Amino acid sequence: MEDLRSRRRGRPPWAQGDPPGTHEAERVGSPLLRLWETRRCSGAVPWPSTLVVTVFVLVGTAFAAKGQDRAPLDAIGCVLLLVGPALLLLRNRWPVLCVFGVAAATLLYLAAGYAYGPVFVPLAVAVFAAVVSGHRSAAWWALGGFWVANLLLGHWLYRHLPPGDDGSAPWGRELAFAAWIVAVLAASELFRVRGEALARARAERARAEQRRADEERLRIARELHDVLAHSISVINVQAGVGLALLDSDPEQARTALTTIKAASKEALGDVRQVLDRLRTPGTAPLAPAPGLDRLSELAEQAARAGLRVSVETEGKAVPLPPGTDLAAFRIVQEALTNVVRHSGSRVARVRIVYGEGRLVLRIDDDGPATGTDAGGSGNGLAGMRERAAALGGTIDAGQHDEGGFRVVADLPLRSRESGAIDEGAR
């Protein structure tokens, strides 16, 4: 439906939705096409080019008339000669009307017996405009009808039309005119095909940019979720402790409030860091992205929420790619957050296994599940799986035989693409 409306307005479908900042190769490779699109999309009347065509037709016909045994160019001839170029002013808004009108005006000029010359130039421009605008059938019908009518004028009706002593048109000229028609149509179709190819390339780039924007929004949402979830869970637990002990044990309540203050301050700092990266894309982060070397801080935060965390390492520790290091930290952080929120266990075990080209993380708790949502969004496991999948790894989560919950992450030490993606450096 949109293509139909664009055709009625005289705008080529391949010019729809042209995003700003067209690729440099398009501007260099097809400057005429870019100029044509710009003029058409602006909606301006193409009077400069029409004026050039008009002057060329008038001057060229005056020179070409010399030596031709045709009717002299009088006032009526000048009017007919000017009608075609004048109709070119309509070629952007009404290309169909323009091409049929120019064809009819040119045919009347020839039927009146006036001199040959560049009178066919406006017709070529009108055909070109109609084809590029998407009105191919109208252009072909107008030019085909003009050619047939010209054959009738030159080989049958010439006896009844001025000038009276004119003879039949030579077939060599008819063949040359047929070749000219083929050339005009071929050039117009080539221009149209080129325009559609460029439009498809632009649309594909726009879709790719949209995909990149969606992925970036998802990455930012995941990062904010991971940054906030753990701290908010600590705050939630300590707020409950503080309320419960406010009257019976004010000192313990004070400790809970101190923990809330520290957790909220840390969460605000992390959120500020993420937002600073958003405001200044492409610059280095203000602080290093967290990695497994900060697990001790994570264990301390969990301890403030009443969760004791033990960390075991198996295998020889190796430097991790930044993207893998960040993903591993966030996965452990989210798994511990889920223990705080959803498990009745106050003990969690983190096991880090360095294998041959792989990193395996296992986070266990003893359960049982509390059956409460604790204010969670429900996106924690999905976020962990997305992080692992982005690196070519996997996440397995579920209850284990002892009744608790287990999260196992298997991450390659290099992403499936060429090197790991450093999310923290964005």
C-alpha cells in the first residue's frame, strides 16, 4: 500500500525512507542518482533543468531548421516547441501526465511539418523521469505509441499533412530513431535498477544498525540488571532485619542500616559508571570492568546480607579475556543474588575450574527454596544465558540431588568470533 501511495505521488519506491548519512560509496559511485533523489524528495519544481532544456531545444531547432525542406517555424510552431519543455515542470509530481503530454506535444509539432531537431530531448527526459519514478508501463506505452504514430506520419499520413511537397521518411532515419528509443529506455531502466539496488543496500544497513542498537540496549539493560540486582537484594534483606530488630535490638538494627547505606552507595557508583559509558560512547570506562579478581568483594557483600560464600579454585588460573572475565563475574553475582532472594540456605559455594581452553563455574546452595520472589524481575537466568551464549558458552541451572539449587556455566576462554568482546571497555 505504501508503494502504491508513493507511486501516486510520483516518488520512486526506492527513494522511500532514505536515512540521513548515506554511505560514502553511494555518493561517490552514483552522484547523478543522489542528485536526482535529492531534487525529487525536496518537492521543488525542477525549473533550472527545465530552463536549460528549453533553451537547448529552441536554439538547437533554430540551427537545425536551416537547410531542411520543412515548414518554417512560426508562432504556432514556437508554442508547440515550448509545450514539451514546459510540461517537464510536472515530471516530479505527475510523471505520467508529463510523459504522455510531452509525447502528444512532440507528435503535434512533427505532424504540423516543422523542422526536425532536438525536439525529442524533452520526451527523453519525461520518459526517464517516469521510469525512475516507478511508472515504467506509462513510459513504455507513451514512447511506444509515439513511435507507432511517428511511423504513420512518416509513411502514410504525410500526404495529408504539411508541408505539401514532403515525401515519405527514409527508413534509415526510422531505424536510427528506433535505436534512440531503445537507448533512452535502456538508460532509464539501468538508472532505475541501480537506484533499487542502492535502496536495498540502504535498507539492509538500516536493519543492521537497528539490530546493533537493539543488541546495545539489551547489553545495557543486562548490565544495569546485574549491577543493581545484588545490591538491591542486600538492601531488601537488611531492611527486613532492621525493621524486625528496631525495637528489640537497636544496635543490630543500626548495623543493618549501615549495611544498607554501604550497599546503596556502591550500587549508585556502579550505575553512574554504566551511565557515564552511555553518555560518552567510544571512550574508555572510568574504572576497570569487574572480573573474578573481585570475588572477595562479592563475598563480602553477600555476607552483609547473611550469606556465607566459599570460593574454591581448581586448575591453573590463567588470564581471562576481558569479556569472559566480566561475564564470569556477573554470572556468579547473579547466582548469589538468586540465593539471597529465593533460597533458605545461608551458605553458598562457588567453584571455579580452569580447563583446557574453557572456564567452568559452579554455584551451589543447600536450599530449600523460600517460594518468594523477593522483588526480583525474573530476568536473572535469562541474562546469564545471554551472557554465556554471546561468548559461545552455556548455562545449566536447576535443583541438584541434595535439594538445593545449582548453576553451572561453561565458558570458552575465547569467544566464537575472533577474540572475546570487551564489554567492559565500551
